[in-house]
Amino acid sequence: MTTIEDPFLSVGLNSARKTLELGQLVAKTLTGGSILALTGELGSGKTQFTRGIGIGLGIPEEHITSPTFTLIQEYPAAIPLIHTDLYRLETQADIQSLGLQEYFQAPYIVIIEWADRMPEGLPPDHLRLHFTHGDHQEIRQVTIQGNGLQSRESVNRLTTLFAENPAHGFPLLSR
């Protein structure tokens, strides 16, 4: 159950470009130690969103690729970005062997695609983002929920950014 302690936003996205832009905006709310748990269907925008985060952190877009086969990508930046994709991992032992927990602290920002595959391994404070397909090929919806103090602050900062600049053009579906 979502309570006042666990704020969330639901945002509509009408293009891959908007997914990228949302990632850039979310990057402005993150600090070292931020953990983002991305879930959703295949092709729903998780990697595109991650590219946006990377761009927002100053990483060139062409350097950001899906770590489906490499499992963990580390991108140097003022705040280093760790990007992992658990899609191909089948057991909790496989996931544990990655050693992701070593990155669950400052200075890193960690993005975990297919985070629903490690329900026991996520730290209590993490930002949960669930991506779904809309009615048309380019339409997406993302629900962003803060779990823990640092992540709740990120959601609150994002809400403020939306309010201060409605020209971003992201329809807030709920809050």
C-alpha cells in the first residue's frame, strides 16, 4: 500500500525521446548512493530511460548500452553510474555472484534493469520505477515510487521540477 511516507508519481510518455528526457530530469534528483530498481515488460523503455540518466550525468549517449550480455556496465562520471541487467540471470545465486551490493553506496548511482529478479537483494532505500506499454507502440507509462528517505526525497524533488517547469510536457497521470 502506498502511503504518504512512500510518495509516487505516474507519468505518461509519448515517445522514446520523452523517455530519454525523463531520465535526464530524474538524474537531477539523484545523489551518490541512489539505487534505481527498474521493472516492466521487454521493450517498455528501461534502457532508453537509463540512457537519459547517463546523459543527465554527463555520459555521452553513444557510450550507454544495454548490459544484457556484459551484466554490469560502469560509466565514469562526477557521480559514477553502474548499470546492470538481470534479464538473463536465472537464479538468486547468479545474481548474488555479481557482487552488486558493493556498489550500493556513495559515490555510485546504481540502475538495475529487471530488478524484480532480485527481490531479496535490494536495499530498503531504493527508487522503484515500473514501465508499462500504452495503447500505441510509442506510448509508455512509468510509475516512480520512493522507498526510504533518500528515494522519497528524489520523488519529491522530481515533483517540484515538474511543478516549476510544466513545459517539460510530461503528463502526470497521478500523484
